[in-house]
Amino acid sequence: MNISLEGKRLLVTGSTRGPGLCVAELAVECGISAVVITGRNADRGQEIARRLSSSKAQIIFVQADLAEAEAPTTAWRLARKSAA
């Protein structure tokens, strides 16, 4: 089965290191048009966003601690505003 990811958006939580970072990098390689990355460390998140932005994908970093109940919804709202 061949699934095209081009033109899709993806929210990757915990994406400033480890498995989340790997998923964000893979998403960019697979042609996803916008990748929203989240993490608690703003400096690291901005650096990852800059590095991944050298590709065709739009990379949006949202500083978020997903231990907070509203964080996922807030992250997605902020990302949608940024991508508009």
C-alpha cells in the first residue's frame, strides 16, 4: 500500500529529542507540508525548527508541557494560527 503524506499536517509532541525528534525528521523526509513540534525547552525547540526548516516543510515550534491538561489543544491552536 502506498500512502501519500504530501500536503498533510502533523503535530509531533516531545519532538525536541529522542523518538519525537525522529518522527519529526521522518515526517519532513516523507513530504508532510507542515510539522508542528512541541517541547518544554524553547531554545532547543527553536534550534530544531531552524534545522528542519531548511527543507520544503513548514516547521512550527510551540513550547508546551504536555503534563498540563490544556497543552495539546493550546499547541494545536497556536500552530494553526501560525500556519495561516
